[in-house]
Amino acid sequence: MLSPAERLARYETAFAGIDAPFAFVDLEAMWSNSASMLARSAGKPIRVASKSLRCRALLRTILDRDAGYQGLLAFTLPEALWLARKGLGNLVVAYPTTDRGALRELGALTAEHPDGAPVVMVDSVEHLDLIAAAAGDVAAPIQVCLDFDASFWTAGSRVKIGAKRSPVRTPEQARALAEAIVARPGFKLAGMMSYEGHIAGQGDRIPGARLKSLAITRMQRTSYAELRERRAAAVAAVLQVAPLAFVNAGGTGDLERVATEPAMTEATAGSGFYAPTLFDNYASFRLEPAAIFALPVSRRPGSGTLTALGGGYLASGAGAKDRMPTPYLPEGLRLDTLEGTGEVQTPLHGKATGGLRIGDNVYFRHAKAGELCERFNTLYLLEGDRIVDEVLTYRGEGQCFL
């Protein structure tokens, strides 16, 4: 792994003469992260989360490079349909859709390619009603995936830990919904999904917070033990109703756990390719920063302070300091506690300010992965200290899916 000084030297050489702001992906770091994820999944196929990359060229490259990656987990149905039109297959939409126009298009695509059209997510009969009303009479059944709740209930089932997703929590509820799906001639049950975001997306090694880290570790261990048994029972119950082409679970943060679950046929990962700052705080693995953006130094308002242009690229989630981008290189820079990262400027303090001049670059890391691509039309691809390509993001292709 390169030192920060060595990384900075590479970036400065590669981008000499290119004006910031710009974003790039360090391919050597990305492929190192990929190798780590494949090793942790222990041979279980990984479905790539497209919203974590938001770059069609990189999605295609990843899928073509290693057979360990099989298929895409899309964010919205319009995104999945667009990717399908661009030649990408084996698509599952991770969240239920209410887009009636897209559902009509899905019905037409399913008629043309019954087994190749995107699979849409459902967690209630109400979803089935909406899909049926929107798609109308279909020539072939629309494929759906049953979303099973992975959250953890504590304190006598009074406190819920985890994302507020599917209402289908018990094996009995999963079987009942599976029976409702197969009873309808316009639908085919293709798979099941269960995402434990409070484990896969929550770091357990928080700097300067030993007690909090211990509490997170204990919660995750207890929750996973309960979840492993519950969702295995749910899969068994659904299999009594219909065969399943896939059973999906997990994320970048818990691939090694999902790898040990016989009931799960595949895992999901996406953020691990780019390695945003929210994935720095895991005890079980380390990733290399791969997706970076650069801002130019535009002012020096006082001694020990400089101002970078723009930078207010806040990550989604509950508003907190950990949702702001982090100054990465050169080392020795910190955000202003009053201004943070702003729409028009980002003030920076620290020892490294003395070595930077107006027009120099400051390199940042985003808190999350693919959301960075909503701010840039292209990504430079870096190998060593050379730019080897420039590829379009979703935004650069004129696409905005939510």
C-alpha cells in the first residue's frame, strides 16, 4: 500500500495541467479493493450495486474482469431499464417501484425477453396490485423478488435497529407473500433479498470511541446470530412454495458473514470498489481510497487558512459531520468547524496550508461512494501516475435516476 506522500506525487504528476475541479478513480486501488472483496466472499458470487458506482463503463469493466461478479443490483427501475437497453443483463431492482411508465415498459420488455428483463422488488400485495395495474395485460409474467426484513428488534421487540424496509419479517409472512405471488398469473417469483444495513453499512471501529465501537460489535454479533437463523427459515419456507433463482444478502461491510450462509446464493457489494470514508471504520478489513475528487485553492483569507472552491458534496443519511467530504491530500488539512464543506467554498486549516498556493489542488474523499458521480460528468481513470482513460458517469450520459 502506498504512503500518502507517494499517492500525492502520483496525483500531481498525472493531473499536471488539468484544472480542478475534477474526479478520478485510482484503478490500482480499486482492483486491490476488488480482490479483497472477492476473497472475503469466499467464492460466493457478488452482485454489483450499481448506485455505488454510477458509471456504466466501470460497471461493464468489473463484470467482464472477474467471474466472481454476476449481475447488477440497480437503484430504480428506470435505471435498470436503461442499463438493459445498453446491453447489461441479470438486473435486479433493489427497491420497490411506483413508476407506472417504467412498469409499462418493463411489461413490454418482459414480453420480448421473458427471462432477461429486470426483476423488481416487492414486499406486499399492494406492490403486486400497483404493478398489475400499471403494466396491464402482459404476454409473459413479470419477475419479482421478495424483500425480507433483516432488522434487529431489541428490548422485548420495542426498539428496532436497522433500515425501515420490508414489513415481511417472519418465515410465515414470507411464505404467505410467496403464495400470493405465485397465485397471480402475471407474476413469477424469481428471488429473495435481505439487506442487513446495520451490519453491512455500519463500521465497528470508530476512532476515539472505544465504548461505542464495543457496543456496535456486540449488537452486530447478536443481530447476525438471530438473522442467520431467521432468514434461513424464511428461505426454506418460500422454497416450499416456489423455486428461487437467487437469494441475495449483505453488502461491502459483511461479505465474509454472508459467505458462510448456505441459504444465501449471492452477496452484494458496490461501495467497496471506491472505498469512501464511511468504510474506513471496520475492524475486519481495510480498503484503499480509490475514488477521489480535487478542488482548487481559490483564496488565502488569513494565515494558516485557505479556501477551496466549492466542495459541499454532502452524503445522504442523518445529517452529521461524517456525511461531509474529508480533505485527504496533502496531509495536514482539516475542515473549518463553523463552515464545513460549502456550496461555493470550503475553508481549510492546518499545517499543510503553508505549502499550498492559489491554483494548487486539494484532494478529497467523499463520505459515500456513487453519490460523488452526481457532481461530475466524467471520471479520469488512473494507473500509476498516468491517466489511461476518461469515462462518463451517469450524469455525463444525461441520466439522473433519483
